[in-house]
Amino acid sequence: MNKKTLVTSLLTCSLLTVGVLQSGYKPWEEGMFPLSEIHKLDLKKAGLKISQNEIYNPNGTSLVDALVNVGGCTGSFVSNQGLIITNHHCAFSAVQLASTPEHDYLTNGFVAGTRKEEIEAKGLTCRITDSYEDVSNKVLGAVTQVTDPASRLKLINDAMKNIASDAEKKDPSIQAEVSEMFIGKTYVLFRYKTIQDVRLVYVPNRQIGEYGGETDNWVWPRHTGDFSFMRAYVAPDGKPAKYSKNNIPYSPKKFLKVNANGTNEEDFVFILGYPGRTFRHRPAQFIEYQQQFVLPYVSDLYDFQNKTMEEAGKKDKATEIKLATRIKRNANVLKNYRGKLQGLKGIDLVGKKKEEDAALASFINGNVAVKAQYGNLMTDIDNLYKLINGDAKRDLWLAQIYNSTSLLGLSKNINVFKTAMEAYPAAQQEAFFSQNLPRLKQFLSGNYEAFDLAADRNNFKRMLIDAAVLPANQRVNATNGITGDEKAIDAYINSVFAASRLKDSNYVFQTLLASPKSLKEYSDPLLTFEKTVAAQIAELKPEKDRREGVLNKLMGDYVSVKEKFLKKGFIPDANSTLRLTYGYVRGYWPADASYMRPYTTIKGILEKGATGNPEFDYPAQIRALWQAKDFGPFEKKDLKDVPVAFLYNMDTTGGNSGSPIMNANGELIGVNFDRAYGATINDYAWNESYSRSIGVDIRYVLWVAAKIDKANFLLKEMGVKI
């Protein structure tokens, strides 16, 4: 379709901005800009040297065509043979699944010398944005006469699903999804191409790809070589297909040119990527809910789970590898949440939001026409959040229970399957069972991949202890009768795990799932516990839907009246759709007399390594090469070293991991992977003074590939001469 017809507030792009810069250029206050909004920006004045049409061309090929969403991260094509560069941590789960104690790619890294040696990246797909279209009128047209909140929300969700389904029927080669850009206000249909066969090509040693570990996570200065290479494959006819030895490398419409010269301080840079979620257009009550309930509970819970799993991983290498991905994900979230908590309190964002909302309320009450339309808005928001806060502790428990205990996640999958089967007449249950069993086994295999009995028991115990201290009006039905006494909880867990056979995967796959009869006749205390949890969630759902329906309408009105008050429009919050951000390579002052320059070097790797912290261990070749000053063409002359990582004031969040960092000519000069600790608050508020993102410098990527892992064939494929 002609993308010129596609409307403006859509593909998500991030823009980090600055004070008054070059040529008197005055940038936006913050930004994750939809591509449809690029025409409003004066990127030439900001420092861009190519035309804006080369970034996004609705009627031709542009840099956007080199972008992919890889398993929730961003990646970019860097050759015409489907070669993709992204982060090490984005490939981590696939590397873990490919690893064994005998072939520990997670620790030692992996280099495929030939295409035949490339390994299937299990669980990862590549999603490429094909086109988009504003469908707000179609979505909201279904609810113009509807006043009941729950009914309104259901009709909106149904309309979104139907629009996406119709798009897929018109073009079976695409996957369609309607994304909510502004809650209750703006909706966009995105069309995607999905590549199912993705393979690992090159992953550096863990001491490089995860250098600094959790000590350095969300921290600057940083020295992590957070990069990896994958390759996308399609069927011989060019269509997406599942993994097969007969598949061929995908040939993208566009791939990025790699510039081995990197950047200098104050250079203009920009990012294209798929930022996950931000919450900048929410009222004070939302921020208060996050600060008081979500952030402290989840970070504390994940800290406990990680300590439990790390202890379990000490018993053998296989268990360590099995639990590695979950530990890494938890650690990333808990440190991020703690950073957010510190940031929220440090700048008193709740207080600032309350001041903004008070000013907004005064504006509403001071204008007769506005008051007639929005007079109850602020009171309605406050009343709704009182209800939400009143159930917060129980709702958070219910939201975390399945992720906390692998066997409960497995129990849920079995119970859902069994309930669906029993909904059919007896004569049809055998057919349902046979048809859907392979998919169920696939889900259960995923549950078992991260299952360790000792860790599961301890995590389940923690959840029971938490449930026992919930307020009387927020109790969990499944734990009724289980007291908060630790001995009583231990006795209950001992009896449950002794009686349950779900911990035995062979029994589940070969006996329990042997036939519909064996499944229906089997009784298990964990299945019973999960069924009670699921029943309570179902019981609470109507009220939850009603609240979400009310919130949907209120947030649409909140943004609309705020636009009237401030006399300007807003950039939609991030929602995992494609966006652009731009800014400059720039250091910052995190505290008085503490300037952080924007580059780190190999020298810093050696300095940290001398502290004795095992997370700062590094391969011996790095020291030898550095001492010999064997930097090749990747040395930054003014630093007399190879730059490892660098800072820039662009607006990023989760999902921007792996995003290509491009220079003024649209050439790849780095890969985004993190934010500085003070910038974890970016999801709620962005500020040029402290919001800094971190990328691995392309010169370090190329140096490691060439000098450490002898992957010169990749440099040749990318057109890099050494």
C-alpha cells in the first residue's frame, strides 16, 4: 500500500535532546518519535548530513528497512546475506539453550567459521516492520455510544483484533497488530514480516560480552562488549520458513554500512529501534502506585529468587547453565527497578506530578467549556487509583506467582489444556487431544528448561510467606488454611512436592499425557493449587476489566485536556513499535565535581580487573594485545587506545537493546545496550542533565572480532578493511 496515506503518530522513535546546540538549534524536550513525525524535525540543523528521506522513505528503500525486532530486542542487518548485529544479552537465552557442559558456549563464546556451523537460535524470530496505518477512527468508532467501561474496553479490544485479522486475510504473508499509541485515544495498525529461522553466528566469550556483570549493570563507566551476530534464513523461494538445512540466507532490502572510524565527542548520532514501554503521560497516582507497590515488591522478590537460583546453580554446571537466563533477566529488572526507585525519590517525581496535575485541575476549573467536558476528570482518576491501590498487594502476588515457580507455570499449561479438552463432547476429546498435544509439550518443555527442584521449592515457599501476610481483605484463596508459621509452611510444601509427580518430566510426557483418559484421571496437589489461583483470577476479572475500561477513557481525556492546557501535542509513550531518537556523543555530571567523560577504553578493563572482583575477569589476550599496543586500525588517536563504550544523550528504554547507533551519514558506529543508573527513571521522565544511554563502540566490536576471536571473515562480509 502507499505509505503516504499512513498517518502521523505512530512508529515509535526516540529522540534524546540537549540544550541549545549547533547553529542555535533548539531541540525537543525529549522524544521517542514515530517515523511519521520525522518531517516535523529539523535534523539537518541538528547535524544530520543525509536527507531525512534516507532514514524513512514510505515509497522506497531507507535505513528503516535494515531494522529488525529480535526476540524483543532490536537488531540491524549489516550485510546482504542476512547478517544481524545485536547485543550479547539479546542472544543470551538462545546461547544458553545451545549450551551443554561439554559445549559451554555461554562461557566460552561461539564462532561459526562456515554457514554450516551456524547454530539454530531457538526461541528467537526476526520481525520486520513492513508498513503502518492509523486506524483510530475504526477502533473508536465502535464505542461512540457505549458508556459501560468494561463493555467499552471489550469492544475496543475486539475492534483491534478484527482489524489485525482482516489485514492478515488480505495479505497472508504478513502478521498484523494494532498498537495503542495513546490510551483510549490513538490506535495504529502495524504490518510485520516475521523470519522464523534465526541462527547464531558469533557470540564473544562471556568475560567480554558480560564483562562487569551485575556490578556494572546500569552503571557508567562501562567496559562491556555487549554484542553478538546472528543470521536470518528463509526458504529457497524467499518466503519465511521454520529452521531447515535447506534454507538460505535472507537478503534484506537494506543493510547498514559499518564505519570503523567511530565517533568523536559532540558528534551527531541517532538510533532506530523498538523501545518497549514508557509511562510519561500518566498522572501522579500512577507514579505513586509504581513507587509504593510495584518497584519495591518486584525488586525484592527477584533478589530473593536470584539468591535461591544462584545457590542451586553451585551444585553442577548443567544447573548453572539451565538457570542462567532467568537469573540474568531477574538481575536486570531488579537493578533497574532499584534505580527507578532511587531516581523517583531523588527528584520527587510524585510531588512534581502532583503539582502539574494541580495546575491542570485549575485550568479545567477556570474554563467553562473545558470544565463542562472534563470537570470530573481529576477526581475520577483519584478515585480509581484508590481502588487499584486497595488491591495492589494481592494483585501483585497473583501477577508473580506463575513466574516464581516453574511447576506452577507448568500446572497452568496442563490445566488450561485439560479444561479446553473437557469443553468438547466426549466423542471429540480424542481428536482435540491429538491435535493440540504437540503444542502443549512444547510449552511444558519450556517450563522444564528452567526448572530446578530446590530453587522451585524455595521460591514457592517465599510466595506462601508473602501470601500469609497479605491484608485480610486481599487474601489469596489458594493459601487459605496455610498459616504464616514457617514450620507449617514447610510441612505443607513437603507434602505437596512429595505427592506431586509433575517434577518428573518423563512421567508427565510418557504417562500423564499418554491419553485423554490418563490426563482426566490424574490428580495432583499442584494442579489443585493452580486451579484455585486461576479461579480467583477469573473471579476478579470482571472488576479488573471494568477498571481498565474506566482507565482507558480517563487516560484518553487526560492527554487531550493536557494538550489543550499546554497548547502542544505529545510524543506517544513507547510501546515496542519502531521509533527514532537522536542526540550527541556527550558526557555528563552525575554529581558535584564528578564529570563522566563519554568514552571508556581497554585500559579501563585492565584497571577494573586488578580489583580482584571476579566479574571483572577478562581473557588474557586482551592484556597481551593492549601491552603490545596492537590496536590495528581501531585506535582512537586522541585516547591512544581502543574505545570500548560511549555515552550519548538519546532517549532510550528497554527494547532499544541492540539498536544500531548511526552517525550523521547513517553509518553504523555502535550498538546501544544500556542506560546510566540515573537514567533508569527515563521510563517516567527524561532530562538532558542526567539521561544518558550507553553503547558498545563499533571499534571495540571489530577489534575483538579480529584480534581475539579471529572472525575476520565477518569483517570482510561487512566490508570492513583491516
